[in-house]
Amino acid sequence: MKLVADKQIYKVEEAFAGMGAVTAVSGGMISRELLSDADALIVRSVTQVNAALLGGTPVKFVASASIGVDHVDLAFLRENSIGFAHAPGSSADSVAEYVAAALLEICARGGKTPGEVVLGIIGAGNVGSRVCALAGAMGMECLLNDPPKKAMTKSEVYRPLEEVLERSDIVSLHVPLIEAGDGATYHLADGGFVSRMKQGAALINTSRGRVMDENGLAAARSRLGAVALDVYEREPAISVETMKLADIATPHIAGYSLDGKLRGTDMVYHSAAAFFFMEARWRSDSCDLHSQKRGIDLRGSKNPLYDGVMGAYPIMADDAQLRRIESVPKEESVKFFEGLRAGYSKRLEFPHFKLTLSESQRAAAAALSGLRFETEVLP
């Protein structure tokens, strides 16, 4: 059997080697010609999977090591009896931790403690629900908006959008990209959306770039406090002007923790093994993710919650990397953006860190434990 895979998928060659011959190339090089004798295709969200790519090929199974599916023509796959799998939830903890870091950075810049902040979460799925848990552990009041879940559960925990926008000090977007229909999210966060937010509120987008109308954001930017963007409307040809509107700007890496990448590979590998009736022999838990925890001593910190999170994930370092794009010639900006993603550092999630705090920092230790850190309190 022959498999074609995006070489940026973590451990993809190691995982799929037992299934057959793996041809690993960059996502941009995956073509119909390359698939002319392939049985399976393993991609990331950068590859558009549709009739133009798969038509006339023998591909029987497609997997995407991503949480979203807006890059895949599912109807075409169904009509042509091509199996499909993806990795929902694989990067949810990674994105939630990114948002936690962004929230603390925004609070620090605004001179507020997390306990003084109301967070509006638009979309309460795999990521949004985790963001709610982490924000709650930090002391934030969370307001959830999720019309599909509201319709399904009738629960009053899901509040109307207008209420969430009016009351929230920070609004964070966690919806899938849906182009049209009653539940469309394309350009959900447009100028009108921003104008209905509380004056001076902050906005975070880690969902999909096209969920936000960047022209609308620019027009209404003066109403907002901080803006944090990890995704952009025209990736990978991002608007540098939009990036400049943001206080925190990163190159679509919120879900790029090493743990999240490994979970994604594991999920699509097992789906492929099941589809082809093969024994799943590769084990993701055999991969070394630095079994010895990294220690951070916070006993001298005046803000241990902030310093603990930033010690594990210094979000502004990723911001600094993206802002280098301003000095890159325009014709090389796409390559630069893609290079930041392809060469992204091996970020570990919070459970890989052990934080040491003092007796007087017990409240912060409890909050950090709620963020999934291991903590110890010493006299």
C-alpha cells in the first residue's frame, strides 16, 4: 500500500511506516499526479481536499490531522466512497492554554486581576469548554454562547450573543468555520459584532481566520482594548496591516503544542488502521515528551499565576517572531509565514511543568493546579 502524507505532521512517517510505503512531502506539493498510485492521503488543514485533487486517483481513504474540516469537500468524499477521518479535540488543550496565556497578558496590560474579568466564550465545543475550565480556575466569570448547544439542551448556561457581548470584558472566539446557512460563522466577528461589544473590551480569535471580517475589525478597532489574533482571513498571505492591529499576533500556532500534534497523529493513525483492517502497532505513548518534568520556582514571584504560565509558554516570544514579517519583502511573506509554522518550537503543555510556590502563595497554587500544572507548596 502507498500513502502520501504531509511531512509536517508530527511522527507521520514513523507512525504509518508499518502500513506501507510513505511518501512524505510538504503540504503545498501534494498534487493529483503524486496521488496517481496512492491508496491513502494524510494531510493538515493547509491542503484543500476536493475533486481537483482526488478526481481520477485511486485514493480510498483521507485523514486530516486537524480539528476542523473546512478544507475538505466531505460531500465529494461521500459520493465517491472515500473514507475520511480527522482529529477533533486533538489540539484543544493546546489552544486553551494559548488562550489562558493571552488572557493573563491582556489582564496584566490592563491592570486587572483575572477575578475582575468577565470572559465571553463564543462556541463551547472541544476548545471553548476547556477555555471555560481554565478561565474559571483563574477566577474569571465565564459567559457561554453556543446556539446549536442551546437548541439541543435548552440549558440557560448558554446565553444570547447580545448579552455576552454587552457584559464581557474579553470575548474569545471558538467556533468552526461554516460558510452559509442558519448557523453560518463566516464573518461572524464583523464591524457590527465589534460595535456591540463593551467599549474597551478585548477580542481573541483562535478559531478560523475567516470567522473575522478584518475590514470590519479595522473600522471598529478604536472601540476595542487589546486584540489577540492567531488566525487570519487570507492565510498564508496574511495582511500585515491586520497583524499591526493586534497587541498579540502569532502565526496560527495556538494548537501547535507537541502534545497536540502527537494526539492528532495518533487519532488519524488509528482511524486509518481501522479503515484498512490492519493491526494498530504504533504507539504514541512510546514517544518521549520529556518524561522528567521541567521545574519553575515561583517563590520569589509577585504574580505567580502570570509568571507560572509565561514560564511554561511565553506567548510574546511567538508574537515577536511573527512581527519580523514586517521586514520581509512582500513576495517572500507567504514563505516566511509558512516557515514559522513548519519550524515551530516544540512547545509542551502545562502538565509537563512542576511549579514550586511558598505557603503564602497557596491561592495561586490552587489556580495553577486548575490549569493542569503540577504544584508543590513549600514552607
